[in-house]
Amino acid sequence: MGTLSPESLAAIRVVFFQECEEHLAEIEAGLSALQGGDRDPETINAVFRAVHSVKGGAGIFELEALVQFSHRFETALAEVRAGRLEPDPEILRVLLRAADVLADLVEAGREGRSMRADRMAPLSEELAALAPASAEPVEFDELNFEPRPVVFQPLGATGRAIRTWRVRFRPYAGLYAKANEPLVLLRELERLGRAEIVLDASGVPTLEAFDPEDSYLSWTITLATEHDEAAIREVFEFVEDDCELSIALDIGDLPPAVATTQATFEAEPLATAGEPHPEPAPSIPVAGRGPAAAQTIRVDLDRVERLVDLVSELVINQSMLAEHIAAEALNRRDGVAIALDDLHQLTRDIQDSVMAIRAQPVKAVFQRMSRLVREAEQATGKRVRLVTEGETVEVDRTVIERLTEPLTHMVRNAIDHGVEAPERRLALGKPPEGVVRVSAAHRGGRIVIEVADDGEGIDRERVRAIAVERGLIADEAALDDEAIDNLIFAPGFSTAEALSDLSGRGVGMDVVRRGVQALGGRISISSRRGEGATFLLSLPLTLAVLDGMLVSVRGQSLVAPLSTLIETVQPRPADIRRLGPNASLLAIRGTHVPLIDLGQALGYGRQAEPLSAQAVALLVEDDAGERAALLVDDILGQRQVVIKSLEANYREVEGVAAATILGDGRVALILDVNAIIASQRRHADAPERPSVAA
């Protein structure tokens, strides 16, 4: 194989670090499973393979610090894998910290910088102490592909019988594309015994036919070793799908000493020494299968984003076309109208497929919290166990990216000012180890994330006192528990008596709320003194498109998210009950729900009395399960709309989550049902408010 160009090497380097992220996630998940009591051998095997893959790729790019540390890490894992080291809590704490350092080394290698020795050395020594008899890391010299035999030094006498194996190894092009290197595998074989390696370059074509990304070389290895076939095959276990491999016992032309040892070993099991030697075991080729069919591909993110933008424009144009055809009042049996229905369904299918491409499980974000908890434990001296649920819930990658920061703040705050110190917990009759629970679930067409701790909860008396002291509220203000809890979202509010390396509960929480609101989401709190606090985040599944009901209110077009809509009813005057000057209830099948005049709530003016014959009430439900009826003038139909940020293009408007462009080019506001219900509840007994309409 020829020398790679700088461009090709750079591309492989990018792939290597992308795969490192996957390996690191697998390491974190596996160690967390072991910490939770999982003792499935495949779990530790998966962690071992991931560390081994990182080490192999690091050797290609001469990342010596990463190679040496991952070798120590891998050796310690091998002890656990072999059953010589029990993965008790102390051992797992060392391995989890090693995973953190490995992630830092990968990041340093990606950025082309070195890592401080004092960050790596102590943990490297701890790993070495777990397996004191382990071999030192293999040094990787400059790669040289000159076709020549390579003979390694034989093993010293160990007293164990030696067998000779013949290994034939031919890599496919996919092996190189995944940043694997045959030389690393050959060096690993050398560690098993005496190896004679011969290169076969007969497959290299002429220069005109040469493809630098193809694979033309193969190797034949004669290996004299005390290890069995499984140990040899283990060297290739990460590349078996990307190579042709056969392993067979061999008693052919070897040095006399090796041949004698081989014959002696084969004779040992026989009842009579004079009986002939058995035939060599047949070859068990892994190859012949051809390269495995690719199940996934890596696509540049900009291409996906461009595709999403085009689909958004397609949705808008399809809506415009529907508007124009409707204006012509074509017969529904007309071919154009039928074709329009087909186009609508096709557009929906394309949009769903593109959104599925962008969807990612929240597991990627949740796994980052594990390291955060470990660092917070060290900073605070507390003992905390992280429990995650719903990791497979998928959400738009844009939401995933922007979710990390607020989630980080909340987990830090839960540990720093929620969970008590071990001594305090014992005094309260609690276990010394606190629990922080992070969960995700689909609910009502949105993703709901909960961050809960079993700590001391929110001290409302102290929160109120601090708010009064800082002039956030009047001393005589009458606030319920929810209003007091929400004071911690005030800018700069903090209950921390002294600043620490972590945010105190309240420090930066205004940033959390703004970040969540920027995603079109909401955050709420529930707390019980002495039992803990729960932060609830409700976020849209995607920031691109939305299924909604288009309604008319005082001549304005509004969109109610279909995920919040339960049913529509036409209210009769007899079904409406007045409750104070600014509140009404609507009777629906024996129950009463708040009736909100949507036009009045948004500042468009009051509903005419009596109700118009076309007036419709939309029965909606917020994330907390609270229902209300939104009174509108008319329903214009169901639409799939493209979401546009109103705050980024105009300003924040209470009760409005975003905006969209309709088929006729007009702008319609997308309702924030949760905010409308919450606002109506807060102002039910307040004097009539001034208009907020622009």
C-alpha cells in the first residue's frame, strides 16, 4: 500500500476521532452498567474492545501519551476480563476516572496539544498497580510499508508446550478506511511468541491501475507460541469483518528447535509414542465473506442541515400551491386536486424521513452527566449516585446540542445545594449516598426531561427572605409555593452562602430558563422540604416543523399545536359560567374547565356578546395535564407548518412560542398553550391587563 497523501491522512484522522467519541460512550455505558451490578462478560468485553480500538488508532497518529495510557487502561481491564480482578466499587471508581482521563487525552489529541503529566500520571500508576505483572506499552515506530520479511525474537523458556500456527491475513480496503493498521496487528502477534512474517505484494497493480484507497497486500505469519487459537484470533477480533483471515496448526518448514518442540507437543496426548502424529487441524477461515455491507454512513452535518432547509421550503411551497388551487375552487375529483393530495402525502413522508435522520437519542447527553457527577463528588465531598431513565428517547439533534448546558447546570445544582453531605444524611435517617435521577419521556408530542434529587428540597422561607432583601418582591407580597420556587430563576439570585467551584442552587438558573425558553420549552419546579426537588423541562421534539390547527381570532390567523389539542366543541351560552370579573368556566360532559378568550389573552380585544354562531372552543392540555378551553372565532383547518423563531426575528411575546409562514405568504403566530394556561391562572383575579398586541 502506498504512502497516504496529507489529505487522505487528515480525513482518516477525522474519522478516528469521530469513532473515538463512540468508543468513549461505549466505555462510559459499560462501566456504568458494571457499577450498577451488571456482571455479563460481554459488558466488560465491550469496554475492553473500545479501549483497544482507541489505542490502535492512536498508534497510527503517533499519539504516544494516549497509546501508553490506553495500554495501561486496557491491561487493567484484561485483568477484570480474565476474572483475576473483581470489579468492586473501588476498582470501578478507578476505571471510571480512567475513562475521564482517556476522554481528556482524546480531546487533547484532537486539538493537537499535550496533557499535563500531573493529570495523567497518578491514575496511570493506579492502573499499573491493578496489574503489576503486565507488559509495558508497545512503542510504535514510524510506519514503513517496504515489502520485506520481518523476523521477531523468540520467547524465553516458560515450561509450557509450544505449537506452531500458520496465519494468513489479507485486509480489505474497509480496514484502512476505519483507521486500522496491519502493522499494529502484527506487533500484537509478536507479543504472543516467535513470529516469522512474510509480505505478499504480488497483488499490487501497475501504477496506472493503482488505487491508493484500495488494499493489495497480504501477509503469511508463522507463529510459534504457547497460546491457543482463541488468543491469536483475539488479536484480529476488531477487524474480522474487514479482512480475510485463516488460522491453522502448522508443522512445516520451521527451525529445527521449533519443529522438535512441535512434534513433542503433538505426541503428548497419544497413548503410544510411536503412533503417527495426527493431521493438522483444518483452517477455519473467517474470510471468504467479502467486506461487510455498510449499515451506516457518515454524512457531513452541513449537508443534512441543507436538506432540512430544503424540506422546510418544500412544505411552504406545497402549502402555497394548495392555497392557490383552493382559490380556484377545483372539483375534488379533478386530476390536479388529486395530484395535490399525493404531493401533500409525499411531502409529509420526506419531512418525516429527514427529521428521523436528525433525530438522536438523549443517551449522548445523559452519559456526559456521569462524569459531571463524579467531578461534583470530588469537589463537594458528597456521595451521589446518578440514575438515568429513557435514554433511548429520540429528539432533534439541535435540541440535543442546546440541551446540554441547562442540564449540566441543573445536575450541578442538585448535587451542590440539593443533596446533603453524608454525615447530614445519616443524621436525617437517609442513606449516605444521595440520588440524582435524570429521565426523559415522550409526552403529548413533546419531550419531557426531569432532574430530581432526594436532598433537602427548597427552603422557601430562606428563598423569600433573600428575594425581599434584594428587592425582588415586596415584604408584604402574598406568594404561593410555586411563585416562591420560581424566584430562583431571577437573574443573579442565589441561596449559596459562599461561592464554590459548582453553581449554587439559583446561580445561573436564569440562564437555564432562558436557554430552555429559546428552545420553545418551559421549565417548572416542584419541591417538598426534606424530600428533594424536581425540575421539569418540556421541550419540542423538533425545531423545524409542527403539525397544528389553524384558527382565526379577531381576523388574525393563529396555529395551535396539534399535540396539545384534545377536541373541539361549539359552546352554547348556557354552558358558560362566569367566575369573577376575568374568569369563566366551560361545562363539558359534566366537568368544568377554564374558558380562555384567546383574543383577550393575546390583547386582540374581548369576544363579542353573545357568542357568534361560528365560535369554537379548543379543549387543550398542557404538559402537567391541566386542561383549558381556548375560545376562537373559527377553525380554518389542519396544517403542517415550518417553525420560525419569533424572539430572534422580533421579540418575545407572552403566550406565543414561535411563528410560521402560511401558504398565502402571511405570518401566523404559533400558540404556547402552557404559557397561556399558566398566565390565565395567575391573572384570574387580577384587574384587566393592557393589550400586549404589537
